[in-house]
Amino acid sequence: MALWKWLRGAGTVRSPFGLPFSGERRAATRFPSSRITSCRVITLPVNYTIQVAIRDISVGGLGLISSRPLQKGTFLAITLEGANDRSRRLRAHVVHCTEQVRGEWNVGCMLSGELSHEELEAFL
């Protein structure tokens, strides 16, 4: 507990170097979502498909809720369906996977290429 108090300083969470952490470390604003979609997990020797919920999305990444853990670095092909029957398959890789309370997994993904703001709006 003493380490936590040291990291917190005077009410501000600080890095081990004494610098304050910012509340948001993402490069782009995330927008909430509750869409369910398919996600192709690209692994060797065999690929497989799982259903995921999209928790949030930005021009550079997305947050997923999965019923199974995914290893950091795993490549994914995620299908996004938007307005006017517009769909797109996005390539991404897992940057973190954290177990949640109900046995679900919070999966943070970085897209291989950024979405345009118009594409992002079409999928919200």
C-alpha cells in the first residue's frame, strides 16, 4: 500500500518517475458502441471466428468485449456493419486483454490503418 500512496502523491496518480499520469492516454477520441459482430482470429495453425461486442471505436482502434481471452499481438479481422448496409472488414491486432468480473474479456485493439472521420461516423 505504501507504493500506491507514493505513486498517488498528493491525490494525483504519478508514474514511478514522479510525473503525473494523464487521465487519457489514447491518441484519438473513442465513441461508445454496443454492436455485436464477428471477429476472425488469425492464428496458426488454424483461424477461428468468435462473436464480440464492440465497446468503443475510434479512428485508430477499438475496444471489444469477448467471451474468451486473446493474446497480445494476435491479429484480427473484424467485420463492421454501418448505415445503408455498408460493411467493412478491419484488420487489427490485440494490444491488451483484461479479464472482467463476469468472465468476459476487455480486449483493446489497434487498427492496421486509420478510419477516416466519415467512415467512423458511418459505423456509429
